Amino acid sequence: AGLVAACAAPERHVSAMSLAGTQWQLLAIQSMDDAQGTIRIAHPERFTARFDADSRASFHLDCTRGTATWKATPAADPSSGSIEFGPVATTRALCPPPRLDERVARDLAYVRGYLLKDGRLYLTLMADGGIYEWQPVKP
């Protein structure tokens, strides 16, 4: 893994202040419960999040679309901090199984922290509820 990271493109530094205008695709949902483990997203391009400069976020969650407000406050190290989403409004489309759209939309209300590391965005849920791993959407 270290060799792959060493050969990767230079990391673009993104802080909470510059999350605005970025778009991410979901790679994995990591549970803190070993019995549940990590869910790898088969089609990351079908699960995206966009952070707009006007404090709005838009989501494509498989066949469901959603919007919410967002607010991030960086910690002393600007690569991490707190982040919260307002109520998520979704289209409530009936996606084929597995129904991860509902889970992701529900869990966004419990996101409390972020970490930007190695070009990835990690959103953490409150009370050790899990971690969502995102990678930048390539232009």
C-alpha cells in the first residue's frame, strides 16, 4: 500500500474552508462493530456528495437524490474538525437492493467530524457509530 501511495499523484490540500466546491464519491462504510465490519461500495460513482460554497450539500445516493445544509469548523490542525449536516431532504426513490441510499441519508444526521488524509475525506458518526470514506470525484 505504501508503494501505491508513493506513486500516486501529489495530494491536493483541502481544508474545511475549502471543502466548498468539492465533490466526493463514497468508497466504504466502516462500522465500529466488528460483527458488521466494512461495507465496500461496488459503484462509488453512484454515491456522491458535493459541498457548495453557499453551505448547501447535494447528494446522489444510488437512485435517490438529496440536499442538506452543511457547516464545518476546523480544529487546530485544519485537516480535521467538526462538521454537521442539517436535515436531509431526499427524493425517496425505490432503489434496488442493497438499499444503502436510506442508510447513508439517515446517517448524515449523525455525522460530527471530518478528517482529510491521503487525499480522502473521512466523515465520522457520533458515539463511534462508524466512518464513511470518500475519495475526490475526478473531473
